[in-house]
Amino acid sequence: MRHAVHAEKMGYDGIYAAGIEEGGHPLNDDVTTMLAHAHALPKRLKIPVVTVGGIADGRTLAAALALGAQGVMMATRFVATQECEVHDNIKQEIIRRAGI
């Protein structure tokens, strides 16, 4: 939260707010994406907030928007698509771990 408030004070136009579910960038706390949005971010900031981490389908998109996010970023979800130029072994591992 303190980083988001600082970014707003420094004149940022918006922020990406990630919880512990965000892949590839481990955080040093245990705050989940939805918890951060439900209890803090949109209520304290005047700049747009984009939810990052744990957004994988329409339900989690709707939850983020209901909690005040102006948008979401879904990265891992799209890595497994045919259009993404990533090695098929990586795509299959993502699918395996998701239990699809």
C-alpha cells in the first residue's frame, strides 16, 4: 500500500497492484490480490488500479472489478494460448499445474 500511495504522490497516472499470486515476481509478504483490493487500494487512491495476480477467468475478473479495479492483467493465462510463441513444454506445464 505504501508504494501505491507514494506512486500517486509522485504523479503516476495509475498502478498495477499485485498480490502474492502474481507469477515470476515473488513478494515478501503474504497479502493476496483480492485482499489488497478489498481493504485498501481503491478506497485510498484517486488513480486507476489494475489488478495483477490470480486473475484467470471471468469470475476473478468480475471480482476484481467489483472490488474497485479499473482493469486486470492476465499474463500466465495467455502464455498457454496457440498464438503465444512460447515452447510447447512450457505451455503444457502451465496447463498441468492449473489442472485443466
